[in-house]
Amino acid sequence: MKVLVIGKGGREHAIIQKLMQSPRVDKLYCAPGNAGIGEHAACAGISLSDHNALADFALSEGIELTIVGPDNALAEGIVDVFESRGLKVFGPNRRAAEIESSKVFSKALMKKYKIPTAEYEAFDSAEAAIAYLDKCKYPIVLKADGLALGKGVLICQNHEEAVSGVRAIMQERQFGSAGDRLVIEEFLTGREVSVLAFCDGTYIKPMTSAQDHKRSHDGDKGLNTGGMGTFSPTPFYTDELDDYCRRMIYQPVIDAMRAEGRPFTGVLFVGLILTPEGPKVLEFNARFGDPETQVVLPRMKNDLVDVCEACIEGRLNEIKLEFEDNAAVCVVLASEGYPGEYKTGYVIRGLEAFKDSNMSDKRDYYIFHAATKKVGNSFVTDGGRVLGVTAIGSDLKEARRKAYEAASHIDFDNKYMRTDIGKAIDEA
Ligand code: AMP
Ligand code: GLY
């Protein structure tokens, strides 16, 4: 079968790598893709926002399954366009994707259906939000309603910071129309865990757990980024917690979406915080996480095509999800300066050493390209997060050691990485 993946980052490279293991796949396509993806898939240089052009491409190539990666495309309704043109597509439609693209919607849904989350109020004017801040306990959390490249959440230590935060989001419109509405939320403390789950509108099947490192520097210091590394599984997410979340969060949210006339099909990303009162939802995303996917899919035993089809056809209950009894760590190699300003265009050295290991099905190392391009025969850096180096080990310690060893063999000018990805496991 011919399969198309929409997107251009490390997450999409991990999806492509997983699809390469499927005996059901004859040919892989990606739009727009990147240089690393281009080694395994035919890349089409079509913009992510041109949904009709993407659907034209899928029809003309005879694509039989499309998997959508990025949040924007889902929020803008790419799935609706593909479905209306008779194409089989994996991902939530626009109304279902609102669980990520509107924090006001997702908070109201959780409140209505009693899904554990932080207490909150929603506002559509800066004046009302600022008046409310007088009554708050600090720290407090401000969240722009819409998509803001992962930057729309501000943790404010005091009243003054919160007032300037409200102004920045709602009046100076730092995140554009994403700041038309605002959620002000209770500050929670605890470990954060990410769980990605396959959904078919009625059933939900969680994958193995993962943990992200969002800050740019060691010790969770520095600015928030798209993610500097991940590990899976996380020892803090026990079987007991899993059982609780299945009963209190995962199935209830799928039932709630169906009851609201927005059945959710695709991957639901549940961002959990393990508070002293139990797990609570920090956020829902309507897609595979990046870089969580880079540690979760390499551990999955199932054929991804089988699972996606079962979701689309409403028969996920027939699938038993299985994961290897091992561990994975992904270290992101970034350009020095990210998430602020950085330079690109540097030649990446040392990738050849992984070429063979990139070919086998069961292997220890995966080099996922996030932002690279090809100049002549060389790969060069082309963005803030350049590569994700994933290593598999029998346990997290081994996976971490191997990931850092592999990362040391790859070099480019201005290379930057955190040195403590997965270190939290030492406390487990
Ligand atoms: P979100 O995009 O909603 O996941 O928020 C981004 C990050 O902000 C999360 O990963 C948390 O580290 C932090 N955060 C969000 N909401 C809260 C909260 N209510 N209390 C404490 N930290 C939070
Ligand atoms: N790693 C967080 C995200 O994909 O949003």
C-alpha cells in the first residue's frame, strides 16, 4: 500500500521509520518532509497549509492511507478536507482537534465531565481577567486559548507578573488571535508524564508512557522549547496510576467527546501531572508528541498501519497494543541559541556510522532528522532542533548511556544538547 505522512519534523521521521517496518507498505511519501525523511520516502514540496493541494497529491498518487503529524494542519481541518474527497486519513477532524486548539474548550469539557484537572476560570476580556487576578493565590498559570507554538503558557509568581502576562497575551497580542481568550489556572506541582493513546471515536488504547524535557538547559533551567529530549517508559507512571487514568481520564474523555458530537479519532496526547492528590490533566494534544514519538514508536511491536486502520474503521477494540520490554532515550541535538536566535547551514558529520543500523528492523539506534537539508552529498543543519538521537537499551540507564554515546559521534558547528536527558530516573 502507498502511505503518505504529512509533516516535516523528527516526529514525522519516527512515523516514517515505523512504517518502513510494515510488510503492508510498498511505498512511502511525505509532504513536505525533510532531508533525512527523503532517504526513505518520496517527499513532495507542498505547504502544510494547502490542504487541497495535499489532497490533490494524495489522489493523483493513489495514496491509500495518510497520517497527519502537526497540530496546525489538524486544527485547520486537513482531515475534513481529505475525508470529503474520499481519502482514508488518520487524525481528528477540526471539531475534535479543538481539544488541543482551544484551551477554553478542553477545560470546559473536563469540568463538565469531571475529569481531574487544575481549577480555572476563562476570560474573553483583559479587564475581566485583570480584575480576577486580585483574588488569586500565587503562583498562577496563564494560558492563551489557541495554538501558540508551545509558548502560550505563562507561570506567574506574583500579581504584577500576572497583570503584565495578561496584557502581553490579550492586549499586545503576543500570540495573535490565540490570545483572544485566556484561561487562568491553579498552579500544580508534581512530575509530568506524557501518555499517547490511539482512539477510534469510541475506544482508547494508551501506549507506553514517556517523559519530556521542555526547558533548554540542564536541571530544567532556561527557556521552554519544543522538547530537548525524552525517555520511555517513565518509572513514575506505575500500573496503579495507569489503571486510575484509564478509569478516570482516558475513557471518560473519549466518552465526553462522543457525547459532545465530536468523536475523537487519531492519537490523543495526554499531558499529566502527578500531584499529591493524584494525576491531573495539564493539557490534551490532538496528535503524536514531538519528541515523545521518537521514544514510543521504536518500542511498539504492532504494525502502525494495522492500528491506524483499526482507528479509522472504528475497530480499535480488536487490537492488542504491545510494547517491547525495553527502554528508549532520545537526545535532541540543537543549534546553539535555540529557542532564541541561532545560525544554520553547518555540515553534519558522523551520520555514516549509523547508516547500517538505520536499515535493520530491530535495532539499537535511530537518527531522526528534525531540521536538515541536503547540500550536495552532505546533510546540513536547517533549524533549531536538528536531530533526535534515540537509543534502545534493556533499561533506561543503558538506553541513556547509548544515546549519549551515539550523540557524541555526530557533530556540527554550534551543536548543543542537554546532558541530563533521562537523569530523573536515578531518583526512581
Ligand atoms: P501546557 O502546554 O498546557 O502543557 O503547558 C506547558 C507547561 O507549563 C507544562 O508542561 C507544565 O510544565 C506547565 N504547566 C501548565 N499548566 C500548569 C499548571 N496548572 N501548574 C503548573 N505547571 C503548569
Ligand atoms: N513534546 C510536547 C508536544 O509535542 O507538544
